[in-house]
Amino acid sequence: MERWYRINVWLSVLGILIFGASLIFLKQMPLFLLPAMFGLGMAFKGAKNIYKNEGPPKIQKSKRPDYNKRRKKK
């Protein structure tokens, strides 16, 4: 859990840095608003995960049978 917390902190910091760098170049090219909003979204998502103390996503096994293992015998 400690590792997941650190990943979320760095995700938030990286999002803020992308947001700030994109705002610097926004006057020269308005298209830089897209990475700015992406960075802001990264920062909010990381902050939300830290605030709610959410863990890493769980991997779910498929309920479908593996058809590659079955072979028809002739």
C-alpha cells in the first residue's frame, strides 16, 4: 500500500507539472489547453486516490473457459 501511495503522489505532482508547463505556452498556441486539462485531470485523480485511500485495482479472472486448451479429437 505504501508503494501505491507514492505512485499516486508522483502522479499528482506530474499532473501539476504538465499543467504548469502547458499554461506557459498557452498564449503562443491555444492547442496547449488539451495537455493542460489532461495534467489537471491526472492531478485530481491522484489526489482523489490519496484522499479516499484507495488501493490498486484488483485483477479479475475471466469466467469464460479457455478455448485454446480444448482441442477436438478426431
